[in-house]
Amino acid sequence: QVQLVESGGGLVQAGGSLRLSCAASGFTFSSYAMYWYRQAPGKERELVALIGSAGGSTNYADSVKGRFTISRDNAKNTVYLEMKSLKPEDTAVYYCNAKVYLRPYWGQGTQVTVSS
């Protein structure tokens, strides 16, 4: 079955950096685009970044452009989210997502907390 396991979250001061990882299994990882979402307390889940199956195309939410970088290693079935210049408003649970045969799958999420 499809599994997505995020890691790398934590507590960081404003201006700091974190790298999130999402290890995928149960599907042909290299055939699917991958997504990172986040959900802050009391807010709706929002799309942060996406990357095409081969890694050549990426897109970002305006709020993270220039600070976050999504990448993938198809040999390791892993997608990453490099986050720099973190702000308190980046505090959220970050989720990895894949749409396999049009069905969305989610990881358990990893908490990112940015202190001011």
C-alpha cells in the first residue's frame, strides 16, 4: 500500500533553516508528481510546493517563493523540502502528498515551529 513518511521537523528560531524529507513506498515514485502541504492551527491546509515526476518542474506558493526549495531523489523514493529564512508564520504541520491513480495519499505530518 502507499505510504508516505515525513521527517525533519522541529523547533527553529526565525531566520533559521530546516530540511524536511518524505520517504515514499508502495507505488512507482518516479511516475508521480509530489506535493508538500502545510496546515497551521485554525487554518485550512494549503499547498506549499510541488515537483514534477522527473524533478524538472516545480511550483511554489507565493508566501514561500525564494525561501523554500522542493527537490526529489527518485533513486531513493524521497522528496525534500528545504526551508530557509523561516518566519513564525511558517509554523504548521507539514504534510507530504501524492495523487496515485487520482486518489490522494497523505503522510502523518511533521511539526515545524518557528519562534520569534
